[in-house]
Amino acid sequence: MFEAREDTLAASRLSTDEIRPRILSNESVELDFDGLDLCTQSWLHALLFEPVRLAWALRVPIHVVGAKPAVQEGLRFLESYALGG
């Protein structure tokens, strides 16, 4: 799913076409980061900034599986600024 981990345009399309519609349909989302050792913060932002805010507002869970420590750190950082205001 996440082969182009630096392609922010592809990440944005995935966010718009797949992730956000599920959240708007009140479906929980599972993101599998298995096999992804590292990714850019800009890629994570393009993929998840709006979905995290939307999921929080609608109380729809986003589940992350298989994320390695470096990816987890990027996800925590994104969550902190996405929900921080």
C-alpha cells in the first residue's frame, strides 16, 4: 500500500480517494505500515493530516499496525500537531 513513501501527491490521492471517504462513512480505518522502515514527514502529512482531524471530529478510529519506531515517531508528531489546533 505504501510503496511510494516520499510521493506526497500519491499520498494525498490515497487520503482523498480511500481514507477520508471511509471516515466519512463512519468506517474505522486500518493502516498497515509493515515493511516501511522510514518515511518523510511531508508524506505522512499528505497522507494523514486531514484524516486525523476528521476522524477525531467524527470519533472514527484509525488503527495503525506494523509501524516501526521511526514511523511511529513520525505518526505521533503528526497527531500532536494535527490535533493541537
